[in-house]
Amino acid sequence: MASLFRTLAGGVALACAVGLSPSLAQAPGPSPTPKTTAIHAGRLIDGLSARPQSQVTILITDDRITAVEPGFVSPPGAEVIDLSSATVLPGLIDGHTHVTSLRRTGNGIAKSVTYSPLDMALAATVNAEAILRSGVTTVRDLGGNYGTDLALKKAIELGEVAGPRMWVAGEAIGPTGGHTDWSHGYAEDMSRRDWGAGLADGADAVTRLARTQHKLGVNIIKIMPSGGVVSQGDDPKAQLMTEAEIRAAVDTAHAMGMKVAAHGHGKEAIDIAVRLGASSIEHGTYADDESWRLMKTHGTYFVPTLLTTQRLYDLATHAPQTLNPYTVRKVLEMGSSIGKLTRAHKAGVKIAFGSDTGLGENLQEAALMVEAGMTPAEVILAATANAADLIGSNEIGAVQAGRYADIVAVAGDPLTDITELERVQFVMKGGVVYKAGGENLYVQMVNP
């Protein structure tokens, strides 16, 4: 695809594909005078309906959508972005990421004692930009160590780092010996001052830690009622938080106006978290028919995280030396786990998109969701309206007047080929273009 390059004021280079009018990329923040942009969309999937619209104009003032009008209109003084040959969608939402995580392959034990919080912070800035470029303009980040997620969220909001909007959980809360106990499996005299920041034993300790997380600025409380997969020594099938501890987390979060995301592989942990009011179940590996019925009854979202599970299964099968032995055993027992989404979908459970990744390949989750039995339209709604509902925001997830101007475009039709989402050609977040014609934009960031 041929590209046209135009150097704009401020030294910002913008790559525009044939059929795209050159568009001014500017630093986030209020403009001296309101800026009007008109996007001519050949096809629009608005995130609210599975039925696409043809030939519409999206009108934007600064960072907000002001109208969606039929036909191609060009108001006087408006900058026009021509996407008349593309399919336009809302900025996509990944409801389960770990933007601050390092790669999970390699010697995890060595990494845990040689990598510092600074290594994680620097990696996170690269991850955030890659995620935004991919077409994911909002993430729900469910567990960041050392406060890196909170710092990254702040840097993105200040325009110091390019990245998606972030709803963050801070340190995930779990019990001694559970999925967040980073000392598990090490010699007793091995320790780091940052290990154990998410550990809480007993209802009072859980309440205290949830309140502390809220004080530090998190948007979500993440709990670990079951064991995990990449951690050492714990059992994914086991319920490791007590009913009193789970209840304390849920009650405390709700009292502070926050939702609870529950990491749940085993049935018992899943069922009790649903009954006690968790807003979402992450993973759901060993959920059974009763679990799905409970989730449907309580309106609990399921976030399937198929991509990470599939990647781990492939590694455990073909390159087990790249994972720690604990993980290999657990992953091989779990299998590919695609069937869990098939069962949840058939049971009518609400589903939100979530990849459990943070390196920019997030949208590869979509093809696995289709493989599990969802239609492309259902997958798109899971990554737009459903994910926005799970987060609890009416400012994202749809191309609609009043919402943020978070908009992406692909060349083909994702309703017939969901893998088009892996080839996003255009990315706008808050009215600022970060990618056009498939080219990445390096936008000059200016501190407000």
C-alpha cells in the first residue's frame, strides 16, 4: 500500500495511506481552539449493534465524538480523514492484560531474582505503545507489581508515554502460598523486599490491603481465590482464599465504588466468587455446568483468556524447556482450554474480551474465540460494548456521540474474517492519530 508522508508543524511525521487525507497528529491535551475532524467511514461497526452501517461520517471535536451522520459530509474548517474504503470500529478493549509483565518464557526462577522493578517499568512503556498500535485503545490491567501499572497509567494520561487508556488493579490480592506469593518454591532464606506486597491472610488483612490499593489509585480489585498456572507449587484447581477473605474483598471494593475481578481456575473458587459478587471470572478453566448457570444468574462476566493458555500449551507440548517444570505439568493437564468458552457461550454467559497478554499481540485472541464457537460479530461486541460495560464506563467501547474518539479501521471485513483485527491499519485515541495506513506514528509528546 503506497504511503504519502507529510511533515507537519512541530516536526511530527504522519504516514497516510492512499485514500486517507493527511491528518494532524498532535499531543494529547486541550487545543487552544477546538479542532474538528470528520472521518468518512465506508463501513462502520459501531460497537452497539452487530449490523454495520455504510457510508457515514464521524464528527469529532477535540477528543470526543460529537455526531455520527449518514453520508460523507465535510463541515467547513474540518480536517477530513478518508476511510471510505475501510471498515471502521470503536477502539478495541482488552479486559485482561498485564502491560507491565515480562515475557513468560525462559528461566522464570532466574528472572525473578535478577530483574528489577526498573526493568519492568522500562519494558512496560514499550508494551503500552505496542498495544495501542495494535488497535487496543483501552485495557483493564489485572495485576502490576511494584506500582508500575499506576505509574504507567499516570504517564499515559499526562502524554509522556504512548499507550491505551488503563484501568488498573495494582497488586493482585491473594493468600500465602497462592498465585501471588512470589517466594513459593524458593529456599526459606530467599527473599526480596518487593515480594509479598499482594499477600493477605484473613478477612481483616484483605480489607486492609484492598483499602490500601484504593488509596494508591487503583480502579479495580483483583483477587486470587484459586491457584494459578505460571506460579510454582500452587494448584489451579484448589480454592486458596476462604469465603470470609473473598467476601471481605468484594464488600470492601463495593464500598469504595470498585468492581472485583476474580482469578478462577477451579470450580469451587469460581462458584463462591460468583455467589459473593465478583464482577468477572478470569480464566474459568475447570468451571462446570453449575458454574456457568451461576454466572448467568448473577450476571457475572466471563473473560476467557484463550491466547495465553494456547501459547503456554504449545510451549509445554513442543518446547517444555522454555517453562518451569511446575507450569509444564499444570498446562498439559489443562489442555488448550478452548472448550471452556464453547460451554460458557452455549450457556448464555456474558463474555468480555481478554487476552491475558501485554506485548501487543492481544487481538490474536479474537480468532480463538471464533474457533470456540462465537461469531465474529459477538467477538467484536465482547471487545467493545461488553468490555466497556464490564469496566463500568459509558465513554468508551462505541462510536457514539459523547464518547471518546477512540477509533480503529481495518482494510477488510472482520465480520467475515475476524483475523482482520490482527491487521489494524488506523488507530485514533482521544482524537489523536497514532497509526495510519499501517504505519506507526511517533508523536511528539509535550508535557502539559
